[in-house]
Amino acid sequence: MSVALEWMVKSGMNEYISKEYIRNVELKRWSDACGAESYAYSRVLDDIAEAPIADVIEVKHGHWENDEYGYHCSVCKCDALYDGFNHPVKAHHCSHCGAKMNEGE
């Protein structure tokens, strides 16, 4: 693992990117390179291949929509939960699909 990659892992820099995307970007640059530059890009590709894989999921963002039938999630269209007094519980997350209700903030 390169010194830069070790530093990123140890410092907690957890900006998640697609390995496939960055690999394709670097492959394009590598194909245009020659000599020492080509070697440098091959090292970058090795670092990408060795990078740890994080267990992450994509966060869905939505909001509560209101119509004549009540409140529902803008992502999955499922109804919001209601309390014992028939009032909608507009939670921070949809209880059906898990969408984070912060769209438009």
C-alpha cells in the first residue's frame, strides 16, 4: 500500500468512491502515458486494487409528500406511520425503504 493510501486510511478519510470508476479514469490516463509516468500510473492502479473495500450502502434522500390520502414517502410512495390520534408521524427516515427525509434542506 502506498504511503498516501496508508495516510488516508489511518487518518479516517472515508470519502467513498467507486473503485471501478477511479480505475477506469486512471486506465485512460495510463494509456496516454509513457516512461516513468506510465510506471507511476501502474502503481496508482495497484494501490486502487489494494484499497480496502468499505461496507457501505447508498443513502436514499426523500421527503414526506401530502395529498388527499395523507402523507407518503417521495421515494417508495408508502404511507407514513400514524400515531394513536390519527396524526402522521413524519419521522426522519421512512420506515419502509429507509430513505432519509432531508431532501430540499
